[in-house]
Amino acid sequence: MSDKNLRKKIIVVGGGAAGCMAAIAACSAGGDVTLIEKNKAVAKKILSTGNGKCNFCHDVISPADFHLSADDEFISSVLKAYPVEKCLGDFRKMGITPLIKDGYVYPYSEQAKSVTEVLTRSLKGVDVVTECSVTDICKDGDSFIVKTSGKEYSSDAVIITTGGEAAPVTGSTGDGFKFAKSFGLKMKKCVPALTFLAVKDHPYKKAAGVRIRGTVTVLIDGKEAGSDTGQLQVTKTGFSGIPVFNVSRFASRALNEGKKVTLKVKFLPELSDDEIRGEFETRLSKQAGSAYDALIGLFPDSFADALLRNAGIDPDKKAEDADKTSEKLFKASRELSVVVTGCGDMASSQVTCGGVELSEVDAGTMECIKHKGLYLAGEVLDIDGMCGGYNLYFAWASGYIAGSSAAK
Ligand SMILES: Cc1cc2nc3c(=O)[nH]c(=O)nc-3n(C[C@H](O)[C@H](O)[C@H](O)COP(=O)(O)OP(=O)(O)OC[C@H]3O[C@@H](n4cnc5c(N)ncnc54)[C@H](O)[C@@H]3O)c2cc1C
């Protein structure tokens, strides 16, 4: 018997972030690994991450950065098995020098392509089969049969890393959920997350394109579900930007369940209510020209105009009563509350909220509790992180854990 025949045969289904890492880990742990990817090349999605720069990790990660259908112990266990330092160390070994900006970790080249290139290079030793779609996975005694359009593969273990349903153009079309269902695994319904929100009676439509700091809070049936602060982007239909992305999962799930979703927006988030009132009063009482002139330097121009109109103030005229006008401006800039009518679809969202329930896998190995030899990693699982490199971290970490465990 050759060495190859003694090695554990592992098939990784899906060559995205989790699949590449699982295959690399399984191979270096001694497994005989085949990675099957439906696209022409592996890691297609990575190319569009982080606006083409690939924010592949965060410098500090804690359970609070994720939403998951399990208690924090699940992610604590993942962080213990694959700490951020190990993740960054593994990427350094592959050739990626980290560049850290506000905690967001990028390759120093600031090119996502670098990450796909080093992953592809590191798959040396793995049998990589591209342009091949897996259609079914089933058990045959102790072995697994992985069916593709052309060929059937047999293995000792299978790692499902087919991603979720977000950005399906990159290959993640929810196939893993079909496989998981065929094994009787419990699933949480999938909805889009890390996406924009559309609102009714949008008061700042005319300021579309403006980027401005603010705090957004999502309320579901009147109860606060999530809040975040940072740079918002005003769009024609509502709001976008990182803080909106970070709260979108709550809105997305609630809208899907037919609940009432409200978005509260507070501009000038760094100032207290008293400071804002004072700021408006000072500017308006000192003003020589129009109400618009009084706001120059505080807000972007098109937003200042829209804010004044929204507050019922003519931007082109001098405000006669500074006290009353500043109170109106205070209300418009701090008490905006709009009904959320929709959010981005799967095609325009960055991650999937939902997926295979975490109770189906052992956090220490990513092995399916009901089916020995079957592993799941990455976005196919019901866990989604905030913007900032957390989703890719989870893909690497769960992929590493699954790959090294499967090869044992
Ligand atoms: C535009 C965009 C920007 C993002 N930016 C960031 C960022 O900067 N930082 C961050 O942390 N996260 C980011 N994300 C999220 C992150 O990319 C994903 O969470 C992560 O890639 C998930 O990895 P995965 O391996 O689980 O799934 P995927 O990367 O989706 O990979 C799944 C792979 O499986 C293959 N596949 C599917 N079905 C089959 C089948 N039947 N047979 C064979 N192959 C199959 C697919 O073709 C695909 O290659 C971004 C996402 C998008 C869409």
C-alpha cells in the first residue's frame, strides 16, 4: 500500500476562504485532499472584499463582534483554537504582511489579489478541481460519495464550505444548504445582511451621495435591536455605509418576519444634546448671511441645505429667531425617525444571516454531531460578523479547525 493509500481521503466542497484554508490545513496535517470548486479558479469572492483590498481579519476579535445561533462559548472556543495571532502568523508565512488601519487588517499590498494568489500557491499538494459543481453528497457505509456533473468521488471525510447565499455571482448559491438538509441538519432561514436600508418618506433624498457621521438605531416593533455609529452614506432610497450595514441584519430578519422596522438617525454623534443646541445657537446668532451660511463647516453643503428644508427653514434667508431655529435644527438633526421599507437583496449584500444551526457542529472540530466525518465551515453556518474583517476571520478559523480535525 502506498503512502497515499494510508492517508485519510478528504474532499472539500467549495474553494472560497473557508474551503481554501480547510484544504491547506488538512493537507499539512497529512490528509489526501481534493478541493472541488465550481468557478474557474478558487477564492473568487475574496477579490471583491474590502473594496478590492481584502480586510481579511481584525486586530482584536471577541464574541461581541458576531451574531450566532449559539452562546458565546462557540465563538470563544473558535478564538481559542485559532487566535488572531495565529491567523496573522499563518498569513505572514504565506507571504501576507499585515497592514492595520483602525483595527482592520489588510494585506500590505492593499490588493485582495495578493490573498487569492497566496492561497492558490499554498494549495500545492491539494488536488484542486475547478469548473466542477458538486450536485449531491451522501453516505455509503463509512465513506462519503460526492457527486458532480462529471464524476463521483469517494472519501473518508467531507468538508462543506460552499458559503451562504450572499453575492451569488461569486458562486455562493446556497448549495451547501441543500446538502445540509439532505443530512437532516437544522437550518435557520437565510436573509441578507451587511447591506443598505431603504426608508419611507426619505427626508434627505436630495442629499443622496453625501457621506456624514451619524448613529443609526434599528427598532423592531418599537424595541431597540441594534445600534452603531460611524460614517453614513445617504442614498436615493435611504441609508448605507458601515453603521447601516452593521444593523441591517436586524432589519432584514424582522422585515422577513413581517414586523415593523424603524430607523432612528442622529447626526453629529460626537456632540451631546446641549452641545448641539449651543452650536446651532452660536452659529445662528452670529450669522451675517443666510441660514445656510450659518451651517457652513458643520455639514456637507447638500446635506445642510436638505437639513434646513427638512426643518422648515428657508436656507437662503437669514433666520430671524436664533432660539427657535436652533431648536428646529436640533430636532431635524437628532430626532429623525423613519420607517424601514426594505433592505438590499442577496445580490447586493455581503453576508448571509442564517444557515446551518451551530448546535449541529462541535465548535472544537467543526464536525457534524449527527454524522461523523462530515464537517462544515464558513458562511454556510449560522454566524455573521460585523464589518471589519470578522467574517473572513471566521471563514479562516472554522476552515482551519475543520481541515486539521478532518485529517486526524
Ligand atoms: C462585496 C463583499 C465584500 C466583503 N468584504 C469583506 C471584508 O472586507 N472582510 C470580511 O471579513 N468579509 C467580507 N465579506 C464577507 C466574506 O467575503 C465572506 O463571509 C466569506 O468569503 C465567506 O467565506 P466562505 O468560504 O464561507 O464562502 P465563499 O467565499 O462564498 O465561498 C464559497 C465557495 O464555494 C463554491 N461553491 C458553492 N457551491 C458549490 C458547489 N455546489 N460545488 C462546488 N463549489 C461550490 C463557490 O463557488 C465559492 O467559491 C465580503 C463579502 C462581499 C460579497
